Amino acid sequence: MHIQKIIEHVFGNEFLQDLKSDVQSKNPDEIVGEEWNYTIEDVKFTVNSLLNKINPKQSNQDGRIGPAETVFDTETKNRHITFSADKLTATCTLPKGSGTAKANTALYKGKWQYEVQLGTCGIMQVGWCTVLCKFMAEMGVGDTTHSYAYDGQRKKKWNVAAQNYGETWFAGDIIGTVIDLNEGTIEFYRNGFSMGIAFEKIQTGPGMAYFPAVSLSSGESVVANFGGSPFKYPLSGYEPIQLAPLKESIKANIVLDWVRNLLTLEEMKPEFQTSSHSKVSEKALLYLFVSLLFRVLCPLLNETYVIEACLLPFLKRLIFAQDKQRKFASIKFEVPSVNLFLDFAWMFLEVEEIAQSLDVVCQCLDSCLIKNPFPV
């Protein structure tokens, strides 16, 4: 297959036109026509040029105080709370009573969202607090004046006193909570469905900033997502507390689309033939393109968010196909495509890079199994 045909199949005709323009600018005295012999370096230049132009508009996150990465604050937590290495899973180890942890980021204006996945289904209080709140073993989020919480085990909302609110929760549930500091309201969601406005007219203004916070009884556990991973149930009008790497996600999706196009080439089957008129076999030529794309993809996969938002759906698309004759998705194993992608990963990525990506994929699958266990 001629290199131009490969370029057109993998990258598309618009990319080919950009490539011609780039090559022409580097060779002003030449006529870059249909038979121009492009090099892999030419393609690499245009790939980088196209990706470097991506600059999506993102929120300046006005109204937020804290580091770029939002996690549980291990310095101010109750001593009976333990955390995972990424500081997103909190577990209470107290034999009796409760422990409290808050995030390392405060919010003083705007509209914000975070989620927790319940590891257990016992007595817990999920919500918001200010720096004025002082917590003890028997006093957690919602038990003080400037803190607000929801407890699905007892179906209560808490702000000093308890009132009936919400639904019974279960292990694996995704509990979302939003705070509107413009209107002074707090609302809770269970698996994407609103349980109604829980609190109104919360105090806002100078000196008032709210932290995400959880209180856990003995043995209870939650996994928090402040925006470092794609939300399971994103809510329109509300921002994640941690800014998503939008630019990297857009780039990764573009590169993965190119990889998918490369996997569909007929020449990506084992029966490669070496052209007697070419110094490079078609297989070697295609592998040069594979190497280029994987080296571009590799640094993007350093972001956990990108792995969850881009790589995992890409892998799902290689495995699952929508049955157009039915209203549900049926399983269709595209073994050649899956095998090729994994083979290329082993060939062109470092072991540490593969391990990191697969670790995040396994965490996502584990989260799905907690929420939707297989029947036994």
C-alpha cells in the first residue's frame, strides 16, 4: 500500500491536505503533487502541529481555594480515618464512634459538584463543612452549625438537628452532592437522581468557604471523586472541584481514533507481503505509523482522567458492538483488533506505562462490579 493511501485511511483527507501544505512550506521550490513521497517525519510534523493547535476554553474556577489536585486532607483528618495511597478512599478504623475527613480545597462562590461511591452502606454523613467546624468521635459533618450532610442509612439530612430526607443507600451507590454558593443551596443525588433540595439559605459571603467532607462510622468506607476522574453522573451547570484535563482528553480521543483506523487496515493481518519495488515492507511501514501514534499517545496516558475518559471507552468499543437490529448492545469480540492493540502497547510502551494504564482500567472495572455485581 502506498504511504499516501495509508495516510488518507488513518488520518483522513483533511489531514492529508494539511500535510501537503506543511510539506510545501518546507519545500517551496518543489511541486507537492499526488505522487509526492511523504516521509514519516513529515507526518509526525503535521500530527504535532495539529495537536498543538488544540486549546479548548476552560473554566478559571473562580471561587475555589486549594491545590490543583483535590484529595482528602490527611493533615486535618480525624486520627481514626485511614486513606488509600491516592488519598481518595477514606475508611474509619475506630472500634466505636465515627471519624471525619474533609478535602484540601475550599469553595466560596459558584456552583460545584463532587461524588462518592459507597464502599459500605452503614451510618455515614456525606456533605459540606467550613473551617469553623470542629469534629469529635461523636460529632461529625452535619452535627455542627456550619456543616450539612445526608445519611442514607437513616434517611436523614443533618444540620445540628436531623430531618427526614432522601432514600436508603446501598454499597456501590454513587452519591452526588452539589453546592450553589450563589443561591445558598445544597442538594444530594443518588445514582444520578435528585433527592430534592436539602438545605436552603446556607450562610455565604466573606469568611465563609465550604469543604467537601464525610463522617464515617466504624468500618465504613467511601471513595471520593472531586473531578480527578470523569463523574458517573455529571450535572449541568455545576463544576468539578478539580479541573479536568480537557486538552489532553481531546488529544487522546483524536489519537485513539487514528489508532482505530490503523487497526482496520486490511494489511494489519498476519499475511503481510513485502513489495519487491520497495525498500520497506508494508508491515514495517505500518509499524512506523503505529510507533508514531503510540509515542504521541503515551504522555497523554499519564493522566488518570484520560485513561478513564478516553482509553477505557476506546477498549470497550473494540469489544462491544451495537446490534442495530435490537434495542440493546450485544457482545461482539473483535479479537484481531484487541490483540493488535495490546500487542502494539507491549511493543511501543514501557512496562511502567502499561502497568499504570492497566491499573486504572482494573480500578474502573472493580468500581463497576461493586455497583453492578454479577448474579450468583
